[in-house]
Amino acid sequence: MENNKPSKGKLSAIICMGLALFATEFGAGNLIFPPFLGRNTGTEWFTGFIGFFIMDAGLAAAAVYSVVANRRGGIDGVVGKIGRVPGKIMLTVIILCIGPCVAIPRTAATTYEMGISTLVPQLPQWLFSAIFFGIVALFVIRPTKVVDIIGNYLTPVLLTVMVTLIIIGIVNPAGAPIVVHNTAPMHEGILNGYQTMDGMAGVLMALMLVTAAQGYGFTKGKGVRKAVAIADIIAAVLLGLVYGGLTYLGATVSGLPEFAGLKQAPLMIAITNKLLGGYGVIALAIIVLMACLTTAIGLSSVAGNYFEELTNGKLKYKQVAIAVIGVSFVMSNFGLSKIISIAAPILNVLYPPLIVLVVMALFDRKITNDRVTGFATYAALLTSVSGAFGIVDTSVLPFASNGLEWIIPAVIGGVIGAIAGKVLDRSKVERIPDRQCA
């Protein structure tokens, strides 16, 4: 019988899982958006950070836990309420988006453009991408060791460099935060949090954690759920600390004219050079490489597990993982700007219905009428599709200024689903006596 209280060995395993989840979620987007947010919000940086944290680490943590918290105890319990086939289609689109089509190739492209091209300008992008994904393949090929490798080896390196940069920025700041006029800190934070894609990836990150928990000896459903929950909290806390530090670093340069107008990546490079001098470029290259490498390893593993499960084992983990890495290599050579332009409309459509599914899965044991979730999700999806393709002007809806114009339609859809569920259930009850009499 599994002990509810983690043993010393299992506690170490859970900590390793938490570190691995942190490193997998902490990609290049997480590195460049917080300083940009801090620069744009100045003295109000903490308010902006709260919005960013909610829509990035908070949403990702909720998404991870929703997979093990729902009644079915799996990923189908999150997306299955919109229908079995639509749920599978949605998951497949998400895994392609956070996998070989966008997020994984973006890791290699970002690493090259933010560090390698500066340090080794004679190295062509295709050759660097080949080396990068060769390393990813070596780690991913053994799925039971992915969490061990990321949690025990790669994450400490990433955290060490990140903490060093943040401490230097706090002890010897580049400047002092100033009041930035005509800005909405919470709005800025929410919009920047969306762009990291962690909320979308969280549902599928849970697969990696569940596989790891089972490999560590957590065999009971309750034991797996508890292990994932604790690891989830560890990752969220670490992400919050790092995000807070990076947002503050951005705020310290809000009053310096040489940092005004810089985009996300150039701003991060400039801050690093300001704090670390001649070693700044090298330090940043190490940070970006570690952040992107751990993300690529984690997402490739998740994609392999997902398609193996989707095909009931017809496609093997190693075959899928190698295929994902191969496609990612090809896509990475299109360049960062092209990859981002491909992702934007897809993310705008997928995020709202996914958020509804995640939130409803967390309350799955209280709200047992699946029609509530289904109607709310389709209402959010219809709103996001209408807005993304200009079918309807969704900017007039409440909360549109914060990118949350889908909330009221989702609530209305949920209410309609609840009413429809009661009507249908009542009609079934009323038909039962007729059948018994017959």
C-alpha cells in the first residue's frame, strides 16, 4: 500500500519533477517578456508582474493540475467535454503548435539569434540547429530519464546563471524605476503572459509529470495526483521568483533613454551587457541556450508520449520523438520572425477555449453537468474565431482591452448549457414511467 506521506527518496523525486517542470516551462519567451514588461510599467512593475504571473505560471500550474484533478484523472477529463473527436482534434492542434510547428523550432531559432549568431557569427543557422536538435535527441531518446536529466543537471545550471544576473541587478541596479504614464500595468502583464504559451503547454506537460511519477513509484491515483501537485507548486514558485526578478530588472532601466524603444530580445541583451559588461553576451548566451534546450527536450518528450497514446501504441515514442525533432529542425531554419507570425493567429483562437476547459476541469467534481463546460467552451471558441478572422468586432465586448473579450460569451454559454442539461435530464425522467408501464 502506497504511503500518503512521501518518503525521503520520493520527496527528492518530487523536487526533481518540480525542477524539471520549471525548466521545461522556462523558455526564451519567459526570459525576454518580463524585462520588457518592467521597462514599460516602471514603478508599477509589480502590478504588471502579477498580471503576467497569473496568465503564465498561474495558468500553466492550473492546466497541469487539471489533468490529474478531474474525475477521469487524465487529459480526456479536460478536453473530452466538448466531444471525444473535437477534444482529440483540439489536443492534436495544440501539440503540433507547442511541438514541431512553433514552440520547439522557436527554441533553436531564438538561441541562434540571441546568442550564437553574436558569439560565433561564422556558424550558419542550419548547422547550429542540427547540433542543437542532435543534443535534444540524445536526451529525449530515453523517456524515463528526461525528468532526471533536466531536473538534476540542466536546471541547476540555468537557475545559477539566472539568479546571478538578478542578484547583480538588485545589488547594483542600472537605474531606478520611474513613473511611466499612459500605461495599464495589469493589461500589459496579461498580454505578455499570453505570449509565452505556457498555459497552452501545461495540459500536455502533465503527461511528462505523470510518466515520471509512475516511474518513481507513485502507483496509486491519489499518490500521483499529490506528487504532481507538489511538483506543480515548486515550479510555479520558482517561475514567480525569476519572473519577479526579471521584471524588476526591466523597471530599473525604465528611466534610461538608451533602453527606450528596444524590443524584447534587444532589451534583454542590453540589460545583461549593462550589468555584466564584456561577459554579458556570454552569460546571456548560456541562459538562452539552457532555457531553450530544456524546453525543447521537455516538449519533444511530451509530443512523443502524446502521439504514442493517441495511436494506442501503433506509433512508438522513439519514432514520434525523432520525427518531431526532424520537423522542428526544418521549421527552425525559417527564422524566428516567420515562426512567430505563423503562431499568432493559432494562439488567438486556441487560448480562450483551452482556458475555459482548464478552469472547468478544476471544478469538475463540483460541476458534474458536462454541458455547462461544453457550451461555455464552444462560446469562447466562437468568440475567438470571430475576433481572429474579423467576422465580428469583438473589441466592443467587456474586458476586450485585456484580451479577455471571450469571458462574458463563455459565461452565457455555460448558463445555456446548465439550462439545457436540466431540461434534457427532466425529459428523460418524465419518460421513464411510460417505459415502465409499457
